[in-house]
Amino acid sequence: MGPLEGIRVLDFTRVVAGPLATRILADQGAEVIKVEPPEGDLSRSFPPFLPEQVTPYFAQQNAGKYFCSFDLSKDETPELITELASECDVVVENFRPGVMAKYGLDYERLSQTNPRLVYCSITGFGQTGPWANRRAYAPIGHLESGLIEYDKRKNSREARQPSLVLGDSVTALSAAAAINALLVQAERQGLGGYLDVCMIESLVYVQEWVSTELAGGWETTNGGFCHESPILEMPDGALWGVAGSPVAWFADLAKAMDRPELIDDPRFAEPGERELHKDEIIKMLTEWASSFQNFDEFLFALESRSPFTAAQMVSVDDLASSDWASHRQLLTETNNNLKIPARNATGGDIGSNGRVAGMGSDNESVLKSVLGYSKQQIEALMESEVLVSEH
């Protein structure tokens, strides 16, 4: 009984950005009907492959949904989808611009019979403009949004892609937030609307330094940005990270290390000089950290003597087995015993029921419950291959 109980979502999305957005809605209680093409969502094929199971990657982005598969190339399919959309509150798609319109399934047509409909299109560069028809995946978004250039310049290293599809994940959160906003509008005003959510805009929106860059940037260390927070390698190879810039806040660090005489040292007295001697500061901090018997002792000393804090580098496995993860119920299990993140917020009965299933598993139940189709009507759609199933 989540906060979106009673909201029905028709989900035409694939892989990450769209599926994660609609999974958030499912976690919030919405009835999400995922419609896959005959070949299925590409992420069903992502390894590892487990015997007779939905893949972990697909399960994480799609848990809690109902799984249908329709062949859009069949003449009867657009009419079937139009019927379904008339009984839904939300439609979400991440095809190229114009694909849904080609089948008569765009917002303009579907909203004629359902003015409360919230329709969300997710693309890389938006529905309009000179880049609208460009292909876009997360690596493209990272490059085109300024994210990688900033990381390269500020960290003085070779340009590199992040190991996660941040562009897709950020876009998913943007889409889910915008959909919820229009659902409130539909409830208050009786009118839904169209949402054009794009990856580049989403990535720019969450980069907290965009306005600073456009205002000319800064030369000296700011003190609070991630790239200024060092990661220290201990003698045993463990990695400990400190939040905050030892260069900007050197006086606090010197006092914490019980070396106040360094504050007036010519190498460290002025911001510009400290920047030139940054490697010495990091080495000094690393040596001090390694003098403690363990991380907890170092953390206590650092926090009690300075405004800094610190953390150890851990793996996802390490985090999942921690007392904190257990207390927060960070993970939940799917019906096929896969562990997935449970929710993106705690409270309001938000969280996944963990249900996953094969492509087309819910064709019959959805058409019966939503449209009242008879067994004969469903069998006819199966015979004409409008409905597709793995089984």
C-alpha cells in the first residue's frame, strides 16, 4: 500500500534509465505494466546467466512490475495499447523521437481520450533541437555534459569513463520526480501532461559546479569538492578517504596532527604555496593516519580534533554484510532469490515486493484484469502473434 497505490503505469522502457524510473514508481506502490518487444528487454541478456532465472541486472531495474510482451509491428497492436493507455495514469517510453508517433501512440493521440494521462519520453538529447536524433548512451552523456572534462581537468589525469552508468541513473531519478509532480497536477486539476526528459539536461542539473564554471571557475582550492578530498593508501594497501581538502584546511589538519608549528611554515602558510606542496601534505597526512592501530582510532582522532571526517573503501559485498545494511534493510530478495536494492527512500511504505518474471508472463492476467478480455480474445491475440511469451 505505497503512496502511489491505485496509479497504473504503462512502461515501454528498456535497459536502465526508463526501467529504473518505473521501478521507483513500482516501489512507491504503482501498478507498473512493462511491455517488452518480441526480443525482450536487452538487459535480460546481461550476464551472469543463472539457470532458469531472470538475470540479476534485469531484476534490479524491473522488480515489482507486471511483464507483458506485444509485437508493435502487428496491425492489431496499436489498438490494444491504446485501450490499455486509456486505463492508465502514466505512459513512459524511451524510444527514439517519433517512434511512438509512428504507431499512433504519442501523447497527442493518447491524451485525446485520457486527458489526465502523464506521458514521459526519455531520450539522450531531448525530443527537439539539432541533436534530437542522435544516439545516446550513458558514455555519450558523460562526455557531452561536461562531466568527464571536469573530472580530467580537476584531477589532472587522463579522461576516463566512470564505472557506472551515472547518466542513466540520474535520468531515471529526474523522470520519476517529474512524473510524480505531474501526477499531483492531474489529481488537482484533472489534467496530465507531457514530459520530455533527457540525459544531458539531467546530468547538467546535478553537477553542482555548473554555475561556478560558467562564472569563470576558481584557481585556488575550494575545500569542499570531491576532487579535493584525498584517498590515502596505507602501508597494508588499505585505502582510507578523507572528506575535505587538507590544502584548504591545512591549519585544522596541522592542529589535529599536533603539529601547529607547520601553520607558519613558508611551504604551507599561503594557499598558493600549499597547492605547490600538496603532495607533501598528503604524504604527511598518510603517515599520521598509518600511526594508528586501526581505522576507528584514526577516525576518532580526526573527527574529535578537526572538521574532517573519513571512511574506508569497501566493496558492495562488504557493505551488504555490514550491521548498517542490516539495520537499514538495504537489500531485499526477489522471488527467485536474487538480492536487489530494496528502495531509494525509507518511509511511506516505499519498497520493492521483489517480484520478477519472464517476458510475457503476465499477458493474460493483465488483459483480463485491466481490459476485461475473455479467454477467447486473448487466445486470438496469441494466435495472431500480437502477444509474445518466453514460454
